[in-house]
Amino acid sequence: MQTIETPRAPLAALLPDRSAGPLASDDILTRFVGWVESTGLSLYPAQEEAILELLGGKHLFLKTPTGSGKSLVAMALHFKAMAEGKVSFYTCPIKALVNEKFFALCEAFGAENVGLLTGDAAINREAPIICCTAEILSNLALRDAMLRADYVVMDEFHYYADRERGIAWQLPLITLPSTTFLMMSATLGDTHLIEEKLQEFTGREVASVRSAVRPVPLDFEYRETPLHETLQDLIRLGKAPIYLVNFSQRAAAEQAQNLMSVDFSTKEEKEAIRQALLEAPFDTPYGKDFQRFLRHGIGMHHAGLLPKYRLLVERLAQTGLLKVISGTDTLGVGVNIPIRTVLFTQLFKFNGEKLATLSVRDFQQIAGRAGRKGFDTQGSVVAQAPEHVIENVKIAQKEAKGGKRLPRKPPPQKGFVNYDKNTFDRLQTGLPEPLESRFEVTHGFLLNLLQSEMVGGAEGYQRLVRLIFRSHGSEYIKRRNIKEAAACFRTLRNAGLVIVNKGEGGSSASVAVAPGLQRDFSLNQTLSLYLLDTLNKLDHEAETYALDVVTLAESILENPEVVLYAQLHELKGEKIAEMKARGMEYDERMAELDKLEWPKPNRDFIYTTFNAFADKHPWVGAENIRPKSILRDMYERYMTFHDYVREYGLQRSEGVLMRYLGDCYKALTQTIPERYRNDELKDIIEWLRAMIRHVDQSLLDEWERLKNPGEALLPRAEAPERRPQELTDDPRAFAAHVRNELYRLVRMLGLRRYADAVALLRLDAGGEAWTAAKLEAAMAPYFEEHGSVVLTPQARRPAYTLLKETGPRQWDAQQRLLDPEGHGDWMLDCAIDLTGRKVDDGPLLILRRIGT
């Protein structure tokens, strides 16, 4: 195999030989500035000031607008670390952004010098530059009091105030006294309390660089015209592409639909879009609607969409083909879409507790995405007035023309928070809210400290007390945390996880963690430990063993609520029909419906084993097991992704379902040890992998890309072509897909749903289409002999399926029918011919015969 030699990464090429020793600060600055200039860029004053402060050994808060080059300052700190032979970390809140930064740093410093640590991947963990989520660094700092992290970049530092995750941004600041920190965000506000605490803890000065100067300035406008008129005016003024900010996925989809009655693109522009979409797959239930929006010139972008659709919108927007994109406020945390104008549909949202006016931080975070450096000389931020205000303006205009006086439209009574132009002005000019400390003590936090390197036992508890007093909260909150720490310690001791040994001869007592407790326990692995603990309690000989493992894996995953409530809605519909048929009264029916819950296989077993686990492992108090059946439901009912979306009306939430299935795949492959995987479970994993690849290959591509970062950095001409991979290119995935198609056909025939079985077939042996009557006649001798077809998990065993390649893109496929007597003497004899067609170009199977 030929080895491709790639040129040395540009910043790595500027580093001194290890034998030469570290570079001086002046040399670091000279070399880095030279590299910046070689790329055709020059440093802004705020960037220069920030880099000089870091080279002077100070911590730094960098408070500059979006697009002002904070990443370049972070790159300078990584270069300084490498030039001094030290270790640096880059952290941010979102795994997708960590992955993106990982590849950017690989390109600058070489893949051999950059590592990645997220919940999904661990690559090159001993590298001098580590990219990770904030929680990963926080756990490392807790577990290892001597962690080597000479420099830490904390991007999106405003997450410090996040109610649930903020502690992860605070812990490194109170556990790593030798580290130099760079804390960056466009919306930091007043940080003087954090600065004082950090300087007190580390003994080094904390600098702050703030600038309101944007490379691309913004203009602001408050509009009292209908939305479609506002959009038409902005496009006429050359302010496209426009990102329409909604605060729910449903609202984003509804706005896209509402705008279909207005033309924003010319015929020529629509033709260019059509040409760009010729090779794009719109093969999911929502694909038809999504394609219709795109061809009209309207994009859509939110987490409910499949990744391949979001990537398509990003690509079309980057080529200038989309003028309007309707999306959600996730724009503020990193979406790869070029935007000239940000248009707020409203200035309030649900903040986790109630509907409220946008915070200054949220508004400025989203607004800051307007205007593209290198493309735009001006960005625009526009806010729509409330709908009733716009309606009343129209009424006033009619009256001014001599019409009779009309009643004004009142504001909505529900689902609305009043705002006006003064609100908009305040959000523009206001200083982001102060960052509030979110430090709190949990069982897992305490256990991490008791097990931490170098300071175990009693010293670990004393370290916790010191951390509480170093934390950034008020004195009242610190006293409360001390009480919570003592309560947590007593709980761990009562559970037998912590042992207190009384001192002898006047010595003080010592604390030890119970023997046998997993050393690799972390705050993020609680439910995985339950899964591993419970696998041994399953009956490995049971017919449903593989599905029971799937159920356990599903029970530790987050609930995709939109899917679960769709399941519950369907169950309620069936139950209502059943109760009406029985003549039950309305009140009785409602009482029965209140008892229903979404499907939870092995419900009692899971709750019982989890409660027993929680008694022995009290840190799971903040966790909860979540039994459900989505993957299992799909598998047991022989359903494809598309079937499932249609069954439960999930067209607008395809991305939620696919993300959940991806989490299932990772849980089954990364958490279930090999010794617990029987042939059927392996088959389920392959079936799931094939389905994910078939629906949206971009997910598996991303995982493979993370496994092979060097490949992504090859010059374009030398890099392997990243074309959409045909399912047949992966023999295991293709075989799993064929088996599932055969199982679906078996199920329809076994249920005597012959019309549905016809929909799964291409042709019969004579080249003619099958009909329901033909299938019924073909199955009649079987049913006369055996009575029924077994459709239990046993019928899906791979041993009952034969797939044999007979020529280029041609296969024979045979599926045994499992009868109640277990003879298996009947089969479906099929052929597959993909000559000149793809796997997803209609039905796959050519049924030749049904017989013995």
C-alpha cells in the first residue's frame, strides 16, 4: 500500500526542535504573527492585546463580539504551550463544536499533536493539545489533583451560569492552581468576582480584554409590517441570506409553510436550486415536504431534522442559493450557515421555567451571528413587533384613509409576553447579565474526590471542604454546601461505600473507599454502571435475551419525548375505541386513560433492579432510570425507519428519532461487553447499523471520521473520495438490510396482510407484478399444513436466511418460514437485482416462489 506523505502542519513547522528547549515569549510572538500574516490576515488591536497578556503569563477574559477572531487568540495560546513543551486543553459545551475544533487544530498542528475526549470518542489522549467538553476537563480535574493542564481555553464561557452544567466551567478554576486560563465569549458581562477569586487562588493577575468593535458592524431595525413584507423588503435591499429565528421546531416548520405563498426567488434562482438538488436524497417521509421548501428557496434548520438535511441547507446557504432560512435559536451556539441578517420573530421564549423576555445574553448571542467576515461589510438585526401590534397598525392605516373606526386587536391571553421597541433597544445596548455561580455538592462529586489521585480518603473530604470555600458563591451558599457535603458523606458511609477507621494512639480517624468499587467511576457513567451490573441478572438462555439487553440499553438513554408521546397518543386512541365499543362512560374512560403509559418492556424488573442498585449506590439519587421501547418496538414489529416515522407521525422530528437510534447504537457497541453479545444481539446491532447508514450515512461518516482524523487532513486530491456510500459497499450492512426486508415480508404474509406484502415486492418469477390474490393462493397450502407462521424473535435468527451473490449486483435470497411444529420446511425464494438501480429505488425483493 502506497504511503501518502503529507506536508507538516503549518504551526507545527514553526516549533523548535525538542533539543533546543522552549522558545522565549518574543520568539513565540514573532513566529505566530508571521504565520498569521502568511495566511493573508492581520491581527486586530484586541487580538494583539489579548495575545500579549497571555504571553505575559496572565489569565485572560476575552470579551469580544462574534466574528472578531477569538479562535485566533486561542490558537496563539496552543502555540505558546507547544513552543514551551507544555500541555493545553480546549473546551467548549457542545460535542459537535469540540469535533470541529479538533479537526481545525489537527490541520494547524498535525493530527499527531492533537487529542480528542468526548462521550463518543477518545483519540490520542496523551497528545500535547486536548479537545474536550467542559465536563470532561471538570471530571479530570476532580479525579487527578496533579492533572497536567498548563493552559486551558474555555470557549463559550457564558455557560458558567447554566443552571444544570455551569459547575463544569467553575471546577477547573478552583482545582488547577498552576493552570493559565483563557475564558472567551461574546456575551460575558461583569466578571470581576470571578477574576478576584481566580487571582486569589492562583496568585497571578487576571487581565480582561473587552471590545465592542466588530469586523462587520451591525444595524438594527424594529418592524411593524407583516413578516412576508419584512422579508421582501430585506431581500430587495440586498440583506439576504436571512435567518428567521423561531423558538421551537414546530414554529420553524410552520413559518416555512406560511412563506410558501410568497416568492423570494426568481425562476432562474429556483432552477439553480433544482440543479443543486439533483443528487440529493429526499427518501424519508418528511423528505417530500423538505424538498418542496428548498425548491421554493426556503431553508429550514433545527435539531428535529435529519443531519443530512441540515448539512444540505448549510451547503445551499454557503453557495448563496437560499435567501431565507427558518430555524431555531440554536443558531447562537454554532451553526455553519452564512448569514447577513438575523430576523427575530419574537423577543420572548420559554427559559426552562416560564415564558420570559429574552435575556440580553441570549439576544446578543443570536444577533451576533449576523454579518460574515470576508463576505459582508454590514450585518443586520431585525425584530418583528407582536402580531396584534402589526394588525393594529394596519387598522390605523385604514382609518387614516377615511375608513370608519375599527376595534383594536388585543394581545393574546396565553403563550405571550409583551415587548416593544424599547425592549429591542434595551437588548441591543444592555450589558449581559452577571454570571451566577452554579456550584453544588453531589454524591458523585464527593466520591470522585474520595477516590482522587494523591489525596484519597480523609484528605479527599478535606479537599472538598477547601473547594467549597474556594467556590464563587455567597457565604450563605457555601454554608449550605458544607451541610450537603456532610449529608452526602453520611449517605455514602451508611451504604457501605465509605469506611471510617478510628485512629489509634491519639491519631485522627482515616477514611477509605470500600474495596471493589470501580476505579473508573465518573459522574457521567452512573446509568452505564447500572446496565453492566444488571446484565448478569438476565436469563441468558431466554428466547428474548437479546431484546431484553436492548431494553436495558434503552432504559439508560435520555427520553426522546416527542417519540414517546406519539406512542402514548396512539395507545390512547386504541384504548378509547375499545372502551367506546364496550359502552364505558366518559368519566370512566378518562380515568382509564390516565393510567396509560408508553410501552415499557420488563418494567417491573427494571424498576426493581434499579432501586436495589440505587440502595447500594446512592449517588444515583439525581438520576432516574427511563424504561421505554423504541428500538425494540421497531425490531419486533419488523419496521423500517420510514415505517416508524409514518406510524407515529414523526415527520417533523425525524432527526430526534435518528439521534436516539444513534445513541442506541453507541450504547450497544460501546457499553455492552462482547461476552454478553449472542448471535441475535449481534444481528440486531448490524440491522441497526444498516438502518442508520441507509437513512443518513452522515452520522456513521462522522463517527468514522473521528476514528481516522488523519484522513480528513489529506490534500483534497489525495484524500479518499467522500461520496455517498451505496449500502452494497458494506456487505455486513447490506446483508442486515436484506434480512430485515425478508422479515418484513414474512410478517405481512404471516398476518395475511397480502396487500401490504405486495408493496414490498418488485416482480414475480414471470416478471409480472404480484397481487394480493396471487400471494393468498401461494400461501394457502402452507396455512392448510401448518395453520400459522411463527413471528417471535426466534424466527429472525440469521440461520433461517441465506444470501448468495450470483453476479454483479445480483443475489439469491431465501428465507425459511418457521412453523409452530419447528419443521421450517417452507421458504420464500427471492432474487435481488440492482443492475442500474440503487437499494432505495423502490422495493428490493423479486419473489420467485413460496414453497418447500
